[in-house]
Amino acid sequence: MNAKILETENLTVNFDGFTALKQLNFSMDAGELRVVIGPNGAGKTTFLDVITGKVQPTTGRVIFKGKNLRSLKEHQIARLGIGRKFQTPRIYLNLTPLENLEIASNPKKHSFSTLFKTPSTAEKNSIKGLLETIGLTAKARVKSAFLSHGEKQRLEIGMLLAQSPDLLLVDEPVAGLTDEETYNIGELLLALSQSHSILVIEHDMEFVRQIARKVTVLHEGSVLCEGNIEEVQSDPRVIEVYLGQQKE
């Protein structure tokens, strides 16, 4: 049985009287690809914010590889091995994918020192491998501003990989993508799941069906149900929650 890479215990977050997360208990195994879904306002983004230290819980705690993250700052949590991909790609548009990956690979995290330093052979090979993984070898020297939205998403995933995280948090990676780009992102995440633990937040149910092994449904800040995609989609509670939202 795999060790738990991520757990939350009675996680509660209150914002000025509004409860975004309510006694949330969640866990995932090392090496697992987990998809989290839920209607708007279910607490999905707040969940990621708490894991990464952007938001401090009102009560409860987050455990990563057995370590309580409660007192740690965002950069400390990132250095422990948690990488987050936001909904909107955060890349350097005026730089090429090659240069973006060189910066992300640099432990000093300083763009000028990275761009004016000659990478070692090992670094060059690592970046070459990353470009192949994310499917951007042919566009390695094109300004990132000219990449398609899907290519920018894949580049940001590559930049996360360059930091060698143990856990990837991926927030709505296919929003606004074409069907082909959506499929490509799905295949990339499935390939990465062979060697990484990945938690994906998503709304696109076709995409969820493509990648999901186990799905967690959040509703009003708590876990409503968990299971494979067929079990979740046929659960009366899930149907009621999503249909109820559509009527609003």
C-alpha cells in the first residue's frame, strides 16, 4: 500500500463569516493521479490555496509527506516539493520555451544569472528532455508570446517539472482549449502520472473521463463523495448538486 503524500484533517477556512472549507478530510497516495470536481463555490481553489500556504486555515491542518504545513510560508512549502499550476499560465512571454525552462531549472531562481550563464551538459540534456515531454521541441526558440494557449499551458507544466516537485497541483488546465489541445494536456498528465503525484481541479467532464482514476467531489467546502468516474456520475447526491446549480 502506498504512503499518503497529502492529507487534510478537519480543514476549515472562514472568510468574514463565509465558510469556504468545512471540516474537510482528504487524502491521496503517493504516485496517484486524483481529480477534484465540484460546482462553483465548492471550495476547490481555496483547497489549493491552503495546501500551498497562500491561505491559512482557520482550524485543521495539511500534512504533506508526514509534515504539518501549518506554520510554513508559500516558498517554504514549494521547496518541500509542491508545485502549483494556476488557471492562467504564468510564463515569461518575451522569452522562448527554452529560456523559460532554463530559468525554472535554476535553483537560484534569478532570471539574469540564468540567461547569462552557460548551462552544463546535464542541464542542457534535462531541458531537452523536458521540451520533448511537453511537446515543444520544435518551438523551443520561438517567443512564448506566439505559442497557442494549449502550448502555454504545457510550457507552464514543464516549468513546474523543472523544479522536480513530488506533488503537482494543476488548476483547470484545459479551460478555453480546443478539443485537440485538451486531449494533448490529458495525455501529458497521464504520462507524468507514471512518475509524479498529481492533483487536478477541473470542470470539463470529458477531460475528467480521459484522465481520472479516482474522483473527489467537493460541495460547500466538504467532500461529498469519492470513487471512479462512473460511481461519481451516477451518485444521486452529485446529480442533485449539479442539477441544482443549473437551475439557479
